[in-house]
Amino acid sequence: MEQFIRLRGIAAAIDAINVDTDQIIPKLHLRTIERTGLGKVLFDELRFEPDGSEKPEFVLNQKPWRDAQILVAGDNFGCGSSREHAPWALLDFGIRCIISTSFADIFYNNCFKNGILPITVAKEALDALMMDAKDPENPVLGIDLETQEIQRPNGATLRFTIDAFRRDCLLKGLDDIGLTMQKMDRIEAFEAAQRKEQPWLYR
């Protein structure tokens, strides 16, 4: 998993509440177990007409937000059914950070496991960041996970809080497999001892 330390990128405003996982990645596209290639169908029904042409009013079809790396979203982002394809699609599109007042629990957890930083802020802070993201002249935000700060285009900074363990995992680029691999010495020592004591398990 790619580390997340600092990010400076274009922020796009998804100014809607209760954006669910079916809007993020419709169930039609859940037939793959590959993590790549899903960015092209991110927000599929919101971004595209049935014939595949773009809906020009959708923010990610407009400049400069086509290259967004940050989403500023309304309350309860990622609600609905549990599907890890949602963070896969966001990451494949290029989204590394999502800022909202609240997230659905499963989606929130899945973001950390896939190298996406979900940041929870107060309503007043979200309103300010939403205005920043809607400014076509300079919708760039800076995210610093080490200092836990968001840098706004006007130079102001906003602090955010995050669970220390999750923060450490993102800073080090550790997903569940990476965390397990850190204990490989202990795993191998256990297997060696078990092989001696219960050799029939390894036949």
C-alpha cells in the first residue's frame, strides 16, 4: 500500500449528503476482483449518460477537477451497502483523501485499508473547504498527515484528529497484509516449533 504523508492537490466538491457506495461504484461493476481499472467507472451513473457520453454538469467532468486528488463531500459519505470496490474505484481515479463531516463506518475503515485518508471535520470547516473546492481559479488544498493539518488556498490551516494507529499505518503504508508481514519472524518461529512438535500437520 502506498504511504500517505503529505498531499497537495486539486479538491473537488461533492456537495450532496448520503452519497452511497452504489453511486460511487454501481453494482454492475462489482464482478471484478481486480483493484485497477475501476477509476473509469467511478460515479458512473452521475458522470455518464447511458450512451457513455459525459454529463458536463458533473464536477469530475469539468476542468480543473478532472485531475482531483481530494474530495470535499457532504454528510454520511460512503453509506449504503458494504463494497470495497468503492475505495478501489476512488483510488484508481486518483483520489487519496476525502473530507466530510461523517462517513459510513465500513467505508471509513475500507479507506484506511486501501491508502485513502478520510478526514472528519466540523460543519463550519467543511463549509469553508467546500467553498475552496468550488473555486475554479485555485481549488488546491494541502493535506499533512504528520502535523494533522489541512492547508487552505488562503493560507489558513485547519487541524484534524485521527486515530493514532490508523495514522501510523498510513504514514508507513501498512495495510492488513503489511501489518501481518511485520510479525513474520514470530510466525516463522511458531511454524518451526509446531513442525517439530506436530510434524504430521505438515505432511
